[in-house]
Amino acid sequence: MAAYNIMPPKILEERASTALAHLESCRICPRRCQVNRLDDEWGFCRTGRRARVASFAPHFGEEPPLVGRAGSGTIFFSGCNLACVFCQNWDISQMGAGREVEAEEMAKMMLVLQDGGCHNINLVTPTHVVPQILEALLLAREGGLSVPLVYNSGGYDSVETLRLLDGIIDIYMPDAKYGQDGPAQRYSEAPGYTAIMKAALKEMHRQVGDLEMDEEGIALRGLLVRHLVLPAGAAGTEEVVRFISQEISVNTYLNVMAQYRPEYNACRYPELDRPLAAQEYARAIDLAQRAGLVRGITIL
């Protein structure tokens, strides 16, 4: 049974109400823009009172423990609290492709994905729309939603907001994008990213622990972490894997990703304006293995 089905309805209602109140002077994410999103004012994420959804569908390109046989039920949210110059989904994250949806419609999306056999509901780029997700979840649970919820974020999350999700989210899948703040600011306009990401991952792990899977290898609960390797060592992989191994858990499921390609505005940065070299990825894998991280790691 998913965590949110165990939580008393009154508590879930209170969490949703508290999160929605935080939109009035928005402090949902670490940027704390303090705009009144209840009045449809926009901050950094370019999202007002309603969440914008770009697409929802079964997805077979996610991590194997999420995909299983029938796919991960993804809901892609428009807007983002990061501004990554190399974003491969820039039309969604930066240009706002998609449309606004009410809570009732988002709840129906969740139920349609579950009815289609998806193993989970995968909330992609949810950081800035946590209140709207909770609002929809109330309705979806009443409608019979019971599969695990996946919180699939860029890692630039507020611990205050994450605590509202304690006992609601089953699987956290954040990015650990950078090991140093300089590149985080240069490439994602994310001041203080490393400390914020580290605090967020610690809170996520506190809530759900290491990844647990069923006998078929399908994720039920726990933490998965993604790290995209960037050219020229720009992601600071060595510090990322050290932190995960020593300060989260050596049993963390880590996906070290090789699919970097120069997209969006990466051409403006000479060090990023090329594909990842095979030896750069091999070094990242070696660093992870030396740190003792083996779950999710492709052995070279």
C-alpha cells in the first residue's frame, strides 16, 4: 500500500492546506520568491496558482526499478526552479510548453495512468508545484489511487516543503547535479545549490531510507539518486559520490548518467559545447565505485 493511503485523510488535508498557504508569499522552494501565486503572480518558476502539465503517459526510459513491465506513469510539469543551460527538456522547463490544469484534472491523470497498469505515478519537476500536487492527491486517493508516488526533482528542494511530504511520497528520485557551487550558479542559476541539495537528500533519505524493491525488482519505497556527468568535470562528480557514500548511505541506488549532449544554451559555454567523452564517463563510474557505490552503477 502506498504511504499516502496509510495517512489519515485529515492529516493529508492539513498538509495540502498548509502548502497552498505557502503560495501567498511563495516559499515553496529555496528561492523564496515571495510572490503571491494565489493571485497568479509569477516568480522564478513562471508558475502561478495552477500547475502546468506538458504531458502525461507511461514512460519506459526511466530507471529499471520504476519501469518494470508496464512503465512509470509520468506527469511532466512545466516550469522549473532551475535554469540549466543544457536542459534537454528546455521547451517544457524554460519555455512553458503545456497547459494549466485544475486539481480535478490532475487527479484524473493519476488515475488514468494507474488504470493503464503503470507501477507508479512519477511526478517530473514537482518542486514548484507541491501544493497543487497535494490538492490533486486528495481527490485521486478518494478515486482509488494506490500506486507509489515518485518525486522526481532537480534536487534544489526546500527541507521545509519536503517535510510536508513526509508520509506521502514513497520514492524520492532527485538529481545531485553539482558538487561545487560555482558551476551550479554558472550553468543553472542556483545559488547555494550544493548545501541545499545535500540537506534535501538527507531529508529524503530520512523519510524513506534506501531503495526497497519487490521480488520482480520493482521499486516500492526509498531513495534513488541521479547524477548527470558533464564534460570537463563540470558536475563535480568526485564530491557528489563522496557525499552520497559517506553522508547518505553506501547502499544508495545511484544512476550515473552518460546521456549529456549540448542542448538549449550549452553552445554559449565552450566547455559544455560538445558531447561527453567515453573516458569522462568511465572516470565518473570509477569514482562512484571507489566510493563504494554499486547499486544502479553500470560496471565497466
